Amino acid sequence: MTSFDKAQWVHDGENILSENNLSAVRAHLETVGNIAVEHWHFYGGTSPTPLAFNDFDEFYSYLQGKVKPGDAIDVYPFPHNAATIAHGKLPNSEGAVPLGGAY
């Protein structure tokens, strides 16, 4: 059994692709113009990948192409402050996200 198999996956967890999260990111980018992102790799054993975006389509493309199911995404206004705009995990093909995880 891999560590990926040990996680409990649920459909009502923090999902970065939820309409609330995507709407919050889109609204911030349209009104302010910049976000800072921390991409936490699910059981990756590495530090988070820091990123910045000023375009929603580029942010969404990153989620679709570079983020794996279970990875956690924290989105902050830029310049960075303590409050996140959105956070959640990329769901698997069944729409479920893991509870917990080694980030």
C-alpha cells in the first residue's frame, strides 16, 4: 500500500476547484491584479513551490497541468499578507480530496 492509498478521501473537503475558491481568486485578480501561491505537494517530501500570477487563465492552467490530486494550494493577495484568498486541494478523478496529508 502506498502513502497515497492511506489517505482518507472525501467529497466535502477543501477543494481548490470549488466555485467559491475559483470565484474569489478571479475577483481578486480582476480588482487587484496579483496573487501569490504556495503549491504544497501531497506526500512530496519537499518545500512548497512558490508562484505568482496576475491572470486567472494562467492560474487555472497551472492547476490543470501541474497540480496532482491531493496537492494543496494556498492563494494569498500580493503583496503577501497573512490572510488567504482561497485554499484547498486538487480533487482526484472522482471529485474527492484527502483529509490530512504530509505537506
